Amino acid sequence: MLPWFLSALFVLSSFFSHGYAQPAQCPPAPRCPLISPPPPPKPLINFTRPRPPLYPPSLNLMPRQPRRNPGPLSNRARILFITQELKRNITYDPNNYTHTWVGKNYCVFKGFYCDTVPDLNITGLAGIVFNGARFGGRFLNFYRFIRNLPDIAIFHANSNNFSGVINRNLNQLRYLYELDLSNNKFLGGFPASVLGATNLTFVDLRFNTYAGTVPPRLFNMDTDVLFINNNGFNKTIPATLGNTPALFLTLANNKFTGPIPRSIGRAWNTLLEVLFLNNRLTGCLPFEIGYLNKTTVFDVGGNLLTGPIPQSFGCMTKLELLNLAHNQFYGAIPESLCRLPNAYNFSLSYNYFSQVGPACRKRIREKRLDVRRNCITGLPQQKSAVECSRFFSRNTRSCPRENTFNIVPCTGVSNTAAASLEEEEEDEEGVVLTTIDEMTPPSPKTYAALAKPHH
Ligand SMILES: *[C@@H]1O[C@H](CO)[C@@H](O)[C@H](O)[C@H]1NC(C)=O
Ligand SMILES: *[C@@H]1O[C@H](CO)[C@@H](O)[C@H](O)[C@H]1NC(C)=O
Ligand SMILES: *[C@@H]1O[C@H](CO)[C@@H](O)[C@H](O)[C@H]1NC(C)=O
Ligand SMILES: *[C@@H]1O[C@H](CO)[C@@H](O)[C@H](O)[C@H]1NC(C)=O
Ligand SMILES: *[C@@H]1O[C@H](CO)[C@@H](O)[C@H](O)[C@H]1NC(C)=O
Ligand SMILES: *[C@@H]1O[C@H](CO)[C@@H](O)[C@H](O)[C@H]1NC(C)=O
Ligand SMILES: *[C@@H]1O[C@H](CO)[C@@H](O)[C@H](O)[C@H]1NC(C)=O
Ligand SMILES: *[C@@H]1O[C@H](CO)[C@@H](O)[C@H](O)[C@H]1NC(C)=O
Ligand SMILES: *[C@@H]1O[C@H](CO)[C@@H](O)[C@H](O)[C@H]1NC(C)=O
């Protein structure tokens, strides 16, 4: 055990009677470990961005006017054939799509969008937008449909009854860059053959009933958006996680087990928002999370995570929303975390934290830090002493790589323990409070992905 943990134990055995941080009774502040912070991990793959879209981004807004040249005859026949097959299979069409699917010019069909195919210089079927169409039928075979759309670039079909196994590679779909199959009827294992479409930048598979494991190479794909929340994935998160260049990543509301991979630090140059909430994650937070200095939203609420908060969290300078609530974290809340300038709503409630210093107390008064239902003596709405002591006596608390919990991989962040004791003497009178109500609320993008589309 490290001194840090010994000090936690000391506080633990004494705080019920003495309260927080009475300097005379505190053990000496732990020394910083004599290891230098590792260099920021190098990305394993070359991400060049922003990447120009293959088709104009205004695709959705294109007027659906008849085109003179709707593709080479073979492609045209193939698309018409498969569309009629799908039409026959659709037995429920509350938004009246299929009655427009007549004639030979599919560019005017409802939900179909044509554009010039870059490599052929002819008009082709570039987009399918069936979002919210709510198509029903005994078997709406997504794979059979899409693989007959050779020039497709975007396929958005959320909230339908598409299903079926995606059993072969989609690598012949050279332009496919956006795939939204959320809220359909897919089940079984992750559709790994989707990953053959290597130009995908937007992958939305949320709200299906996929289970089992997620293939490691998913995170090697050059995606901007990766939503796989609200499925039944129940294995560990692959160690490749940190290879993802995604800006927005949601793994929430699955049954993922095991720890958060330490490779996550590799995503520091791209990751803006990440949601792990409501899984079955265990273990301690890897200090590498502290490398994520562009991340504004980090949410691991409702898991089985434990350990203290690594000091490296004080380096997450852009962090606005932090949710660690409903886990089994313990120890002192790093003062550097509470000094992060963009802190808007940091929820650490329903854990076993036992110490807060002055900077954190300020955040609590500002209502920007929620520490309800912890084990902090002297604060309101804490867990009962019985519940706290039961937790602290139950098991030996330790994390792998304990030395790393004191690493601060950035400059300008002071060591917590020392700083908090110094600040203790600061005059509290002149402190300016900025409460949550006086701040401009952040506008996170990923939380919206946790609501079912078109419900
Ligand atoms: C990454 O890709 C860009 C553009 O293709 C290239 O200029 C650059 O040299 C590459 N970097 C590495 C490290 O391969
Ligand atoms: C679809 O068509 C039917 C009959 O033609 C009509 O009653 C219904 O209102 C239409 N629904 C929508 C969403 O346009
Ligand atoms: C594409 O085809 C049009 C006529 O259909 C022609 O005017 C144009 O030059 C072609 N563009 C290229 C890049 O070949
Ligand atoms: C679509 O799927 C849901 C759930 O499986 C089912 O209840 C519904 O009947 C299906 N709709 C049709 C028209 O098949
Ligand atoms: C249509 O239904 C048939 C019979 O279930 C199925 O074999 C076929 O794959 C389906 N095709 C499409 C495009 O849904
Ligand atoms: C992805 O796009 C590039 C550039 O347009 C192309 O060369 C490549 O073949 C595409 N990938 C697939 C799987 O078709
Ligand atoms: C994971 O899900 C699969 C498919 O539902 C199931 O067969 C397996 O038992 C589950 N594994 C665990 C560890 O829950
Ligand atoms: C973020 O971290 C990287 C690597 O650790 C560093 O080069 C960069 O300056 C940091 N950015 C900010 C805004 O601190
Ligand atoms: C703060 O975040 C927690 C956890 O995500 C959430 O439950 C709570 O509603 C948020 N509070 C405010 C004021 O946004």
C-alpha cells in the first residue's frame, strides 16, 4: 500500500470522531512518486481531418427533381428490382412512402436522394433517408437491400423494423459514410461485416438488441460519431478503445464489464464527449483519462467502479460535465478537479468519498459540485456512519498501478494534498462565487443519443 492509501485509512478510522482535515491529526502529505509522467501516447493510426465529404453535405436538402441520367442500366435495374422487393415486404407504411415508389425514376421516390457519383460522373442513388418511417413487415432485410445500392453514401433508417444478419462484407459500398440503423430489430452479435465499409464516419447502431462482444477493430475505424448505446453488449470494452478518432462516443446503457481501457488517453486529440453510464464496469479509473484535455463530457455514472479519482483529472481543462455518481469511489476529491475553470455540473453523489478541501467546498456552495450521499463528515445529506464503516471495513481497497494516481500529466496543476493545506488558511470572506445559475449551460451532443429516436 502507498502512503496515499494509508492516509485514506487513517482518515477513515478517525473522521467519524474528528471530522475533516484537522491539520494536527493528518498524516504528512504524501510525496509525489519519483517517476516522470509518461509522454502523451502516440496515436496508432493516422487521422487526417477534417475529411471532405464524398458527396456534398447538403445532400438532404437537394430538390428531388427528375434526372436525365439515373445511372447505368444495370445499376438502375438492380435498384428498381430490390426496391420493389422491399415494397412488397413492407406491410405497414404509416407515412405513405411506398405508394410513391412507382415508375423507373427512383430519384423521385420518397426517401430516395440522387446526386452525381464522383467516380462515374453520372447521377446515382446517393442517399436513403427512412428515418422515422416506421416500416413494418415480417422480414425487412436490410443487408439484401443495401448491398444492391452500389453508390450509396448515406443510409439513415432509424425507427423501422429492419432486421436480418449482415452476413457479408459491405466493402463494395465504396461511398458509404453514414449508417444509421438505430431503433430497429437487429439482434445477435455485433455486425462485424459492416466494418468492411471502411469509409464509414458515422455509425449509429443504438437501440437494437445486439449482445456479446464489440469487435476491437471498430475502434480502429476512422469514425467521427460512434453510437452503440442501449444494446446488450456484455463483454469487456476492447483495449483498442483509445484508437478511435471519434469526437462523440456513447457506450451507455449496455452491460459492458471490466475496466475502462487505459488506451483511452490516446484519444486526447479528438474525443469531445464520452458516455459510459449504466454499464457494469469494474476496476479503477486509469490515470490516462487525464490526457483528455479536449473532452467536455465524461460520464461513467451507474457502474461498479471503485478507487480514488486520479490527480490527472485536474488536467481535463475543458471538462464541463462530469458524472461519477452511483459507483463505489472513495478517498479525497482532488482539489485540482474542483479548480477546473469550466466545471458546470460535476456529480460525485452516491459514492464513498470522505474528504473535500476548500476549492471543492466552494464548488459545492456554487452548486456546481454534487457530493450528496457520500461519507464526508460535516456535510449534509451524507450516507450514515454505519453504511460508510461497513463499506470501509468490508474489503481491502487497492487499485492496480497505484503510483499512477499521483501523476499530473500537464503543467500548472499543483499537488492536491499540499495545496489544500495551504489554502486552508486563506481568508474565505473575499471569495467570489459563480453559481450554476449564473453560468451558460453547456450544450452536450451525446445525451440526446440516449433518447429513443422518433418515439
Ligand atoms: C498523415 O496523413 C497526412 C495526409 O494524408 C500526411 O500528410 C501525413 O504525413 C501523415 N502522417 C503520418 C505520421 O503518417
Ligand atoms: C397516408 O395515406 C392515407 C390514405 O391515402 C391517408 O389517410 C393518411 O393520412 C396518409 N398518411 C400520412 C402520414 O400522410
Ligand atoms: C461529367 O459529365 C458532364 C456531362 O454529363 C460533362 O459536361 C462533364 O465535363 C463531366 N465531368 C467530368 C469531370 O468528366
Ligand atoms: C415491428 O416490430 C415490433 C416489435 O418487434 C412489433 O411489435 C411490430 O408488430 C412490428 N411491426 C410490424 C408491422 O411488423
Ligand atoms: C423480403 O422477404 C423475403 C421473404 O421473407 C426475404 O427472403 C427477402 O430477403 C426480403 N427482402 C427484403 C429486401 O426485405
Ligand atoms: C474509401 O474511399 C476511398 C477514396 O474514395 C476509396 O479509394 C476506397 O476504395 C474506399 N473504401 C472502400 C472500402 O470502398
Ligand atoms: C452475453 O450475452 C449473450 C447473448 O445474449 C449470452 O449468451 C451470454 O451468456 C452473456 N454473457 C454474460 C457474461 O452475461
Ligand atoms: C493537451 O495535451 C497535449 C498532450 O498532452 C498537449 O500537447 C496540449 O498542449 C494540451 N492542450 C491544452 C489546451 O492543454
Ligand atoms: C448534473 O448531472 C447529474 C448527473 O449527470 C444529473 O443527474 C443532474 O440532473 C445534473 N444537474 C443539473 C443541474 O444539470
